[in-house]
Amino acid sequence: MMDNLTQNIQQAAQLIEQVRQQVWEQQAQLFANDPGKRPSIQNMEQVVWINSHQPLAWPTWPPGIAAKLKALVQKLIRRALQWYIDPIVRQQNQFNQATLQAVSAVAQEIARLQTQQNQATTKER
């Protein structure tokens, strides 16, 4: 009884390892040619650029006089501080772009190494 259980556990462990290896191989094939397909990199690409001037009261103004006055004051303050905000946003955008490029390069290197590892593993079999 115990030998049968041990044998079943070993077989299950082998099957899990085979499935894990197949998943790694499929991911490596998927991302080897275009690491930009990784969801994390696609998310970064969508938010890499920030806008220092999100629209206030555009395309329609908010209802009510108080809300319209508040939006108008916010627009005036934003324009008055534009000289201060724009250089900071520009630096942040440059940093975001550099980070995206670095992460993309790392993803390409990981994909290359996974492909090499999979090829070496395949040759050993």
C-alpha cells in the first residue's frame, strides 16, 4: 500500500515537472520573437507618457455655477503653474521612456536565455 502511494506521488511529481517544462517552452516560443507581447510590457507602453494637462471641464462644463467656478479657478491655477509643472512632467516622461526601454531589453534577454535553455534541455533528452 505504501509503495503504491509513493509510486503515485513520484508519477504525479514527474507529470507536474513535464507540464511545467512545456509551459516554459511555450512561453519562451511566444515571447522569443517579440518580448513586447508580454502583458506587463504592454501595460507599461500604455502609461509611459503622462499628460501634465488633463482636461478640466472639457468637452462639457460641470453642472452648477459653483462647479464651473471651481473648474475655471483650477484652469487658471494650472496655467499659472505651467512653467513649474511642465519641466517636471518632461523629466518624468523621459524617465518612464528610459525605464520602458530597459525593461524591454531585459525581457528580450530573458526570452533569449529561455530559448537557449530550452534548446539545451531538448538536446539533453
